[in-house]
Amino acid sequence: MRVAFPVPKSFTDHFRLAEKWQLMVTVLVAFLLRIWGIDFGLPYIYHPDEPRYVVIAQNIFKTGDLNPHFFNYPSLFFYLNALVYIPYYFAGSLMGAFRSPDDIPAPIMLAMGTGQTPMPSTFLLGRFLTVAFGCAVVVLVFLIGRRLTNNSMTGLLAALMMATSPMNVANSRYITPDTFLVFFALLAFWEAVQVFDKGDIRHYVAAGIAIGLVASTKYNGALIVIALVSAHFLRHGVKGFKEPNLYLALVMSAVTFFATTPFALLDHQKFLADLEFEGWHYSTGHAGMEGNVLNWYLAYLWKTEGALSLFAIVEILRGICMRSKKIVLLSVFPLAYFTFINNFAVRNDRTILPLTPFLFLLAASFLATLLVPATWRQSRWKWPMLVAGIFIILVSLILPLLQTVQGGFRLTAIDSRETARIWINRNLPPGSRIAIESYSPYVDPHRYTVQGFGWMIDETPEEFVANHFDYLVVSQGVYRRFYLEPDRYPNEIAKYDRLFRVFDLVKQFTDGGYEIRIYHISPK
């Protein structure tokens, strides 16, 4: 007869306390990595998208007009950023910095990725909000991992992977909707897990609301609905078609989307036009971020997350072989999402970001089995295999962490945009007419006559001469993308080569691995 001995309460309490401390330390690591370099560039602005999003949030706060007049992304992200201006403005008013909302200054932009903010705290405000969501993501990953596998080790491993992930740490510093999307997608998946485990109507309603929040953060995230549908049918089987709770959840998701992006209805013409443009943009291409989509994503995942990607694939296959419903539930969204994004011409790191927490959960589930395999308990190789398992886990975690640390050092290092800005201010004659392209150093528009260009090759050398420009400031942030893929962009390279031949190179900067060139317009 098997006798079950009760576990002393003090022991279980001690275990839970240790688990809480481990999670707290993991979240602290996530926070410290994400705030490292959070003031990068300031008061100068190097990110291409942040300024536009800051202006939208500021306008909503200043005017009370909830219409963002921009629907390339849905509205929830902008509303959340506008909300944090309430305590920000209140604190500023108490300190005498503001007398009206109009005293909050907008950024000054010369070209994409080239600007300045008169008040850096407005950017720190939005970046810290993103950091908060990035840390909350770590907690959700832990809760989901522990719940799905009934093993806190899986949750902690996955949380640690998320905390140190190069891709997630980098995107958790920007005022962009991508980290918000990951948070709401995980929230929706957490409720899908509740649907699978319990099936209560309140979990269906909560899942529907969460899916609506996902779709209202970024349109492509709406695919998370597949997790709810999978959870429903994994629980009920074919008879799930007759269960009304699923349809209630779908209705709730639509209601939530329109409640948090209301001008999709109230300004539907603008909404449809921007949505059509975004679809066209991703389908037709973006210079330097297009083509070879599948190979690019696979190579990028391997470069940033290393063997964790392979472990996730192994766990999917293991789950299928074991007919594990929970592993299937965990796998269905990343597989569907990865297939979906490979149908577009444009590829970049932030597009693949929503897939990463599921990758980590799968990898953690696999790695946890290396530490507690039942077949090793009576084996004479138990301890060597256990040590080998711990070694594999440590290596898998350390390599992405090293990349994250390197990214932090790069972010905080002074690069050519700063040294070139200082040199221009000291050496070029005041009043000079200067053309700059995107991602260039900030050139003081009060000291010089400055005109921004998306690409410097938007104009010919003859047009720069005819328009009486004195200097060109050219940035690798634009031209390097063409030289990296010469077979794809021969025409663009030819235009840049001609530009570089025609004018005199005055100064070249390569600090921090970032190249800036300054040309004097004097035809040869």
C-alpha cells in the first residue's frame, strides 16, 4: 500500500517564498537591463518613429481630441501614452514648469531619425512606460509557464529568457507599440489557458476583452484569437461549435477593439485609407528591410536567441509525439504567426517580437525536462547528465545575455552623429545651406539653413548645385542598406557612387561603428 506523507506547511511556504524572490530578482534584472541607456541620444532624437508617436500622444492630451488622425497603428498605444501626461503635467505644474498643457513642447524634427526635444523628460516618460510593460511581460511569462507545466522551474526559466532577450530588451526602451503588443498578447493567451483549464464564462469574456486590446495595439496581433479558438476546441472537441461562450468571446473582442479604437468607426475613411497603406507597405517592400523573409527571420532568431529557437522546435515536436494538448496550445499561435509574417515582403525584428515569449516558454519547457527526467533517477549517469543539462541551460541563457549587454554598451557609446554634430557646429560657417538625410546628426537650424531629405539621392548633384547648397551630410543609416545588398539595389548604389565622386569629402566620422560623411558642394 502506498502511503502519502503530508508536506509540512512551513516547507511549502518556504518554497513559495523562494519562488517569489527568484521572480522578483528576474524582474529586477529585466528592469535594470531595460533602463540601461534609456536616455540614449537625448536631447537629440535618433529613433525614426518615436517623435511622431510622442506628438500624437501630446496632441490627444493637449486638445482632448481622442482622434489620433493616424491609423497605421490602432489607438490604444497612443491613449496609454496620453494618459501618463496627466500625472506628468500635474507634477510639472506644481514645480512651476507648466501653466497650461500647451507648455509641453513637441520635438523638433529635421528629417527622419534626426531631431531634438526641448524637454527630454517627455521622451523619458514614454520610454519608462514601455519599460513598465516590458517588465510586466516577464511576470506574465512566468505565470503562463508555471500554469501550463505545473512546474515553477519552467516559468522561471522562460521569465529569465524574456528578461535578458536582446530583441525584447532593445524594443522595451522605445516609444513604440511593440512591447505593449507582446504584453496584451500574453494576457490574451493567459486567459486562453484559463478557458482550456476551467472553461468558465468569465474567462471567455476576459479572453475576448484581451484579444480586443491586442488588436487595438497592433493589427497583426489579432491573430492571437487562434489561441482562444484552439483552447476552446481542445477542451470541448467537435461539440465546441455548439458552445455559445466562444461566440460571446469573439463579440467581446470586437466590442473592445472599437471601444479602444473608436475612430475606426467615427473616422472610418481615414482608418481604411491608413490600413490600406500599411498593408500595401508591408506587401510591396521597404528599402533595406525586404526580401528573403524566411531566411532572414530564421537567421535573426539564431543570431539573437541562439539555441533557444532549436529547443522550442524540439519541444513542439515532442509535444506532438506525446499528444500534449498544452504544448499544442502553446505552439499554435507562434506557428500561425510565423507563417503569417512570412507572406509579406517587409521583414524586421519588431515584427517577429510577439512570437518570442512563446518561443521562450517552449524552450523552457524542454530545458526543464533536462533537470528532472524520471528516467535518470535510477541511472548511474544521473549526476553527469544533470550537470550536462545545467551546463546547456547556462550556455543557452548566457549567450543572449552577452548580446544584450553588448547592445547596452553600443547604445550608450558616443557615435558619429554626436561627434559630427559638434564638428559641424565648430567648423562650418554660420549661415551655410546644408542638406541632411535621414539618421544624420542634428544640425542647428538657428545657426544654419537646413533642409532634410529622406535619401540624399532623392536629388541629383546638379539639383544640389542649382539650389545653392553648400554642404551635404550623408548617413550610413540610409546608404549602408543599399551597399549591404548590391544585387538588389544597383541603381541606388550607382546614384550614391556618383554623388560621392562629384563632391569633395570634407570629413568622415566612424565613431561607434556609425559612419557620417560631410561633402562640400564644389563640382569637379
